[in-house]
Amino acid sequence: MKTNKSATRNRAPGPARIAELTLRIAERANRLAQERGMAPGRELDLWLEAEAEVKRELRRAARRR
């Protein structure tokens, strides 16, 4: 049976995938904060930057498959 790849990609991720994604973003945000001297008040900016980086990495990896 042929699999519809776009339908597979568009399904909402399960709780385990969400937890994994959240952990990866948190780890990246923490590394960014450490690299930038842990300046207070930048948490949201760092989180959003980390989220964008992690999602970009995941998209690149998915395209290589």
C-alpha cells in the first residue's frame, strides 16, 4: 500500500514528540544563554531563537530522507 507522505507529515505530533521537541529547544536556549552571559530578561527571545533553530534543523533532516 502506498503511503501519502504529505498526510503523514501533517499529522499532529504525539505527546512524546512534543516532549522531545520541547527538551531540544530548552537545551538549545540554555546553550544560547550561556554563550551570551545569561543576561536576565532575554528568556523569551532566546527561547524563540532556539525554537526556530531546532525546527529548521528538523526540516533539513526531513528533506534529506
